[in-house]
Amino acid sequence: MTMTSIVIPTYNELGLLRECIAAIETYSDAPYEIVVVDNGSTDGTLEYCLQKPVTLVSLPANRGFPEACNTGLLAASGTELLLLNNDVVVTHNWLSNLLKCLYSDRKAGIVGPRTNYASGRQQMELYYDSLDEFHRMAETMNRSDGRKWEEVTRLVGLCFLFRRDLMDRIGLLDERFSPGHYEDDDYCYRTRLEGYRLLMAGDTVVHHHGSASFRKQGQERMDRLVETNYRKFIEKWGVDPKQFI
């Protein structure tokens, strides 16, 4: 039987993590395990996770998003792997819809949902004033519909589903992009170079609070990090990743 390992990196955002895990527990409709990778939190995250039915990997310090993801992927046991930001709230039918999309084509490499907050094609105009209203709205929106699946050139790593055999083929996230930004663009590009497709599941929406950890660093510092990693991508591949947005 297949099972999806949901890997959630986290750092000092216990409120968001509680919300994220509660939604997974409430709305997941396919077998799963949760792997939480804690980046040295000091806000009670460890104590919370020890009380939950999750696999907990505790890092001694904040190693950044790519390394936390990789640590979680190596600890995961599922046939499918899903990287999920701790500030994402999933909802009705989310997992079964994404899995249907992933298995619709043997060349499907990575699948991602649509959301209220993301760069690029995945962002859509969604109007709601509370998470309760979001869940009510998503009950109608998240009805499986293959006509809403669309091939794209890039997916954002906020909710990133792929098969284990893809990771076995192309490897883990590139940690040169630590503490984060463009590691997901890099993974998408490597996936496409191997002949796989990136699919946006338009029949699946999730709520994304948006860059919670990075916002704490301040806008100027975040802008410098984005620019630095943008240059790293160009140096690595000789192409401009902005052409794929």
C-alpha cells in the first residue's frame, strides 16, 4: 500500500505548526505519515511534537530550509514524498486530489496545488476572511477534476508532491541555496531536465500564510538573500530562472 510522507520543516512557529498539523489530521483522505524537522526551536515545538503521532527530527540549530527538508526526506518512509511549509493549511480532498494528479501520467514528476499566496502561476484570487470560511469555500473548489490539471515550468515548494523514485533519480535539494529561496526552482529544473513534467493541480487549493519565517529577518535582509540565491541559480545552470515564473 502506498503512503505519503509529509515533511514539515519548522523553526519557532509553534502556532502555525499546530494549525498545519491539525488541518492535516482533519482533512487528509489518504494514508500518510508526518515528519517534522525542527530547526532548533525554543518556543515549545519539541514538547508539542513529542505529544503528537509524528516522526520528529530535532536539529541542534537552524540549518535552513533545504537542509531541514533533506533531513526529513531521508527520515521518511513513504512511497510518495511531500514537502510542506509549516505555514500552509490544507483542506478538503487535498491529498487524494494531488495523488490522482501525480499518478495520472508516469512522467509526472512534481505536483503542486493552487493557493492564495505564491509567486507565479499557482497564486489565484481567493476571497475569504477566516480559515473557517476558506474551508467552506474549498469544500466546493476541491473536487477532483482532471480538466484543471495543467503543465507548468515551475512550482513553488510550499506544497511539493513527488514519488520516491524521482528523489532516487535526481537526489535531494541543493543545500547551496540555504537558508532558502530558489532551492525549489532548482529542484523543478532538475526534474524537467530528466524528462519529467511539473503539474499544477487546479482542483486543489490550500491556504498559505506566506514566508512566515523569512519575514522575521526583515525585508532588506530577505531581499538580499533572494538576490544572492538568484545569482547562484544562474551560476549553476547558466539560465535565468525568472523565465519559468
